[in-house]
Amino acid sequence: MEATAELLPQRLPVHQAFVYIPDPRRDFLTFVTHIDASEGETESVLSELVQENAPGALQDPEVVEFDTDRLGRGRRSVRHFVSPKAEAVCCSVNYAWRV
């Protein structure tokens, strides 16, 4: 787990990393957050942040728009892709808000 925490900032531009361990006998799930300034039209920025059109997806990502009381309109995607480094099919769930 410590090795993952050390490698994440080298591979992804993350600000915080969290690890979820539902069962100590199984692999853990990593949750990362990234906060950054953005420019441009809101729809295209949200689309980019949830990797809606990023290459490498096994199929079109499932993208859902939603509203929140405090952060406003956001977008979520569920994306399946092949990770060349892990040599495995992976799944990412991405949330994005333009605040």
C-alpha cells in the first residue's frame, strides 16, 4: 500500500490519494483527487475531465450528468480500458465539477 501511495504522484497529477480496503485479503481500491484551474467552455472541460473521449476505452464510457446542491452540475463516467502497464482490463469511475 505504501508503494502505491509513493508511485501515484509520479504517474498521475494527484493532490490526495485514498485507499479503500473492504477486505484485507483482497486487493485494495485507490481513490485519487485532482484539483486544477481550467479554461474553456464548461461542457468540453467536463467531458475532458471524465475522459469521455480519451483513447483506449474498450467501449464508449457510460456518462451521466447530475446536479448537486453545493457544487452545481457535474458529470460522472464509468470507463473500461486496458492498462498496458498492468496488462489487465481496468475500470475507472471519474467525477468532475466546474466550480
